[in-house]
Amino acid sequence: MLHGPISKDASHKGKQILIVLHQEHSSPGRVGQLLAADGYHLDIRRPPLGDALPATLADHEGVVIFGGPMSANDPEEFVKRETDWISVPLREEKPFLGICLGAQMLVNHLGGKVGGRDDGHVEIGWYPIEATDEARALPLDWPSMVYQFHREGFSLPSGAKLLATAESYPNQAFRYGHNAWGIQFHAELTRVMMHKWVVKGAHRFVLPGAQQGRDHLHGRMLWDLKLKAWLDGFLKLIFDREAFEASHASVETSRLSEFGK
């Protein structure tokens, strides 16, 4: 279990977020650290290792489904079970965040399509994205460069709102309804996690479009601070929207007050 630093006010102490991981040694990384710092307890489950997912999220404030080396189209029983289970947060209108594989499972659940490009082009390394008008309407400073590690992308599900786009894989982030969000890229990696991915995933750097490991690490020095700041705000928007909106309303009021002096 990951225990992050607890904020002084710890307004969410005693409340928990369901964390769904897909490998024995996987970590929720900075997502876990930031949620723990906001006072949440992390209820970590690993379906591929036999962990059950709850029949209801009545005891949880929301859920994050992370990535993994498998495909959302794989025939393994846990993939179908987990994809079907997404009906729980959608039905109960609990905040849901899918990251990479988690976003692709959400797309499949909503009737969209997940698959690679016909030319085999991948995104492994740092790549530019562009926030849409829908995203720019949110009080978030969206990053222009993000870290990717995927061979498949997804279509935009019917009824979803596109938040970020890119050249090779046009659908990078989306919102479905009020509480379900999916992102293709990885903002959750700590420095240690990125080093591990670069070592263990080095055999994929020969794929079309992939960057070499040194570019992964160099890019982190250039673009990671903004990506981390965006993630902090994004998590607050998803899991504590009232406080997030109130905070930004207060900042805007203060800004207008200063402007009028």
C-alpha cells in the first residue's frame, strides 16, 4: 500500500479512492501521492492477480484505472470483467479516471474502438498535444508536451467531449458525462518509475515513431514540472470539483479585485 504525505487540513481523511493496477509491482505513482496528500486512503486492487472489484462504490469517492502492458482487446477474463465493471461508477455517477489502458477500457465499454495504426506507428516518449476549446474552458493550464507509452489508441465514444488532440493519435483526452474522464498519456510517472520504464521497455524503442531512452529522460527535465502541476489540478477537478471550482472562483475574484485597484 502506498502512503503519501497527508496535507495539514486533510479534508478527505477517512475517505478512499479505488486504485486499479494491472501488475504485481505496479504503482499509482504521482496520482497516488497527490491523492494521499489530499487526505484520501488508497484502496489498491489488482484484478489480474485475482483481486475482486466492489459491487458498489458506496464506500469510495471514486476510482482510477491505470495502464498496463496488455491490450483492452485481449481475451483474458479479467479484461472483460474489468471493462464490464466500469458500469458501476457510470451508473452511480462516481468520479472515474482511466489512464492509457484504463481509458481504452472505458472506450470499449462505451462502444468505441481501440486499436493501433495501420502503419504500426507508436507514441513512446514525449509528444505534443493540443487542448481543445472544451478543455480550455476548464480552469486548468494544459500541458503542451506529454509522456506516452502506447501502441494503440482509441476512437472518441459517442457522446464524449474531446479535451486534447494530437497528430498521430487524435484522441488524447476526453470527458464522458459529468464524472468520467480518460487520458491516453502518462502524467503519473515519478522519476524512479520513468527510469524503470526506460530500462524494461527498451526493446520497444525500435518501433516506428518511438524515441530512445535518453530522449525520455531529457524530455522529463524540460516538460515534467508543467505536466505534474496540471495533474494536481486535474485530480482535484475530478475528485473534489466543488472545492476546485470554489478555489478558482476565489482566485478569479481576487484577480479582478486587484485589477480594479
